[in-house]
Amino acid sequence: MTTLTQGYGGRSIIENLDLSILPGVTGLLGPNGAGKTTLFRTLATIAPPLSGQLELFGSPVTNERQARHVRRRIGYLPQDFGYYPAFSITDFVRYCAWLREVPSKSADSATKEALAAVGLADRARDRMKSLSGGMLRRAGIAAAIVGSPSLLLLDEPTVGLDPAQRLDFRELIRSLAHAGTAVLLSTHLVEDVGAACDTVIVLSDGQVRHSGTPRQLAELATPAAPGDSPLERGYMTVLGNRRPGEGATC
């Protein structure tokens, strides 16, 4: 995206943003209100930009026809997603496959593969309304990866996952990236970025404040505070020592 501006209600949240998503796993860090969710919605072609150019898979996206075409290649997990409570997990993931226009002849097998990838194959018939927070998040991840998207957008994907499930998630996204999927994930859990990401972007006030490897971010660290990791300290240095999580949700 080039000099992209996005916002709502007459207020700009992202302004004149230049950003390229590289192959591999990219972590997006930033305080609440930084514009992360707005960026995800723009990349997912849900909200067209107010100005600037959005380019996906080598082609500009300037109208709904183009957006629908590229949307087939995008898997998106928002922070909060809707579902029919009476659906089984299989129904939910299969429905999301249909929305993304996964070919009907392969949709059933793609659904089974996605459920297996997140460890829900043995719970496939469970109703969505019966799921715990962690299981619901895993169902959402399955819906995002069904059909092997070229671009995977994951907004706070590890919320509600226990430590073992987070380790499994890291392995999953690394395997997807190895297979050719470009992954962009946002998180407040800096250790997930250090463990899983090739690139880390720090977004604040709708602008990219840092882009580089996790090691490069850690090298910016200021003297330690008790319990802080170098990556956390580097992140806070970029933010001007403002603690993660400060600000209003956006």
C-alpha cells in the first residue's frame, strides 16, 4: 500500500501509510488505538481506503469487482467474529470456505484439513455455542486458513489460547509460511513475535515506527526493567517508553 489513508466518521486513523507485507510471518505490534484493526480491515478489502493505493498480489484494488477477486485468496481472523450458534464447527468452517469461494469439490477436504491443523478434528460436530473461548478461537483460525489462502490476516489470534495451544499455533503459522502463505498477525504478546515472526512492524498513531527483524527490535532496548525481555524493551523504546496497551482501542 502506498500513501494510504483510512478512517471512519471523518477522522483519519491511518494517514499516508506506506507498507509492504513480505513473504513469511510478519508480526504487527502497537498500543491500543494504533490503527492495527483498521489496517487489517483495509487489507481484507472490507473497508476501502479513503485515499492512496492498495495493491494485493501485484494488482491494484480500486473497486468491488477487484476486491472480490483478491478476497478469494485472503484468510482473515478478526478480533471478534460472528457465527451461527447452532452451527457445528464443521458447518462454520465449511460456510467460511463457501464465502471465500473455495471450490465445492475440495471444500469438504479443505475443511477437514483446517480442523485437523488446529486440533479440532475430534470436536468437529460440537456446536459453536458450546465452545470455550480457546476452542472458539481455534475454530476461527481454522476458518481463516481453510482453502490455503495466499495472504493470512490474524488479528489477536492467540487470545484465549493456553501456553500449549500457543506453541501449536506458532508451529502452524510457520508451516503455512514455509508452504508459501504470507502471514500478518497482530498481538500484544511480544514473545509470540519473537518466537514465530521473521519481520516485526511497530505501528503507532497510524504510522509505521519500526520495521525489521525481531532481533533488530531487541537491539533497540533501553536498560532493563524487572521482568522485561529485550524485545519488550525495544518495543517500548520505539514507543517512547510508553507501556504496551496504553491508549484507546481502535
